[in-house]
Amino acid sequence: MHSPEARAQIAASQTQRMAARATHPLARARVRRDLTQRELAELADLTPGFISYVENGRRHPSKTTQSRISRVLAIPEQELFG
């Protein structure tokens, strides 16, 4: 059995690996903040499917939506959406 500290270290390592694999800046930022697509969608009043489409380059959010997402993640829009 792992101690609470070891479990936290393992979880942090897994988060870092997931962030490194994520290609879209939005996906990297979301993973670094330990949010699922569903959680980010709820916080930004969007659907999880829309977040997935954006992260996979299948959709491009409007300026208003970019602003909502960047506000939730506390990251400038320019860093997330170029």
C-alpha cells in the first residue's frame, strides 16, 4: 500500500505525463489544472463534446467562448487559442 504522500506523487506524475501528451494548449491547461472535459465544460457553461472538438481541432470557439474558457482556466486567451 502506498502512503498518502506516495499516492499524491503518483497522481502528479500521471498528470504531468497526460499534459505532455496533450497537443492543444487548451488540453494541456485543462490537464494541468486537474480538470476533466466534463468539469471544464460545466464551469464554462459548455458541453463536454464541444471541449473535445476544440481540443482535437475540429471546432474553433468564438471570441466569447474563448473568453469564458480562458476565465475558467485563468489563462490569457492568446495562450490557449493563439
